[in-house]
Amino acid sequence: MKRWLGFYAVAFFAFLHLPLLTLAVFSFNSSRFTRWEHFSLAWYRAIFRDPQILEGTWNSVVIALWATVLSTVIGTLCAYGLWKRNSRTLTGALYLSLVTPEIVSGIALLALFQWAFRWLHWQLGLYTVVLAHVAFCIAYVVIVVSARLRTLSPALEEAAMDLGANPWQAFWYVTLPALAPGILAAALLALTVSFDDYVITSMVAGVDSETLPMVIYAMARRGASPVINAISALITLVFGVLILISERVRET
């Protein structure tokens, strides 16, 4: 039985990661086709010579950082409020944004922005992408922080207030430090989700706010390029490390 379980585990992880490994291997291939010639870093050097890729990367980083900071602050306070209220209905409603198809969320946000801009006379841009990313990242933050809150006892805050602390001081000096690993894990998850998003971003982005996933998709539509392999390998490596760090932090 153990032997079959081990075989199943190996087959499962191979099914998940073999395509990524293949992509990473061919990112070092000097040929433009899926036929190995010899080892080369030419496609990685091409990334740093392409202004469109660099601009898209910069936009993605700026958007992801702003979305992470805002969604982490808002989501942490929201999780704390739900923990205090202990409402299953409100908590369950958070999962609606996770199961809603991204195309539906993108259209809904675009309609909202168009309605608001009719009065404000604004245009789509980086800030609309940030707002859209905050909208779907908050749910991830709340879920992760709520899981951490369920391991805490309300008696800790009550003891702090019995010793003279007010509710704000009890939250700041007792609850928040205990939540720090969960908050950091939630922030890393929000950063990953925001940076990788394409569908919602493409719906609410302006002409000057093209992100890296949008650039990759446009390049792929023009034809397969080994540069895409190199970009994808770098993204997989960076965010794979972030996810591992997030899991390690969450378990502490």
C-alpha cells in the first residue's frame, strides 16, 4: 500500500510540475524551436533588452506592492472584525469572490468604474488596476488571517484589558504580534495573486498600464517565442520561493 501511495504521489507531482520543468529547460536552449541545440542564456539577455517587457514588469511590481499593502491592512482588520462578531454568514460571503469567474468580476468592476468615471471624469489607469486587485486580494488575506485568529484565545485580550489596557492597546500589543506570521503569509499570497492576474487586469487597465502577464499574452498570440519561456521560468522561480516562504511563515 505504501509503495502504491508513493508512486501516486510521484505521478501527481510530475503531472503538476513536469510542464514547468520542460519550460525551464527550453528557456536555456539556443534554438527557437522545441529541439535542443546547445545551452545558451540569450533569451534571458533578451528580456533586459526589451523595453515593453521591462515596462510591463515595472507596472506589475508597482500594482502588486500597492495592492498587497492595501489588501493586507484592510483584510486584517476585516478578519479581526469577523472574529469578534463571529458571523458565519458574513464569513461565508467572502468565498463568493473566490468562486466567481474572473471574467464576471472583471466585467463588474469595469461597469462600476465606467459608471463612477461618468461623474468623476477619470480614465482607466494604474489606480483602477490597483483597486481591482485590492478587491479580489482582500478575500485571500481575510481567509489566511482568520485561520490564524482561530488559534488564538479571546481570553488573551480580556486579560490585557483586566490589566489596564484599552481595546486598541490590547489589539496592538497582544493580538497583532500573535497574528504577525499569518499577516505576512497573507501578504505574500496577495502579492503572488496580484502579480500573476491577467483576466481582471486586462478588463480594467488603461493604455499606459499594461502589466507583464498582458505583455506575455500579447507575445504568445504573435507566435511562440523562447523569451516567453525565460520570463515564465523566472516568474515560477521567484513566486515559488515566495510561496514556500509563505507556508513556512504560516506554520510558525
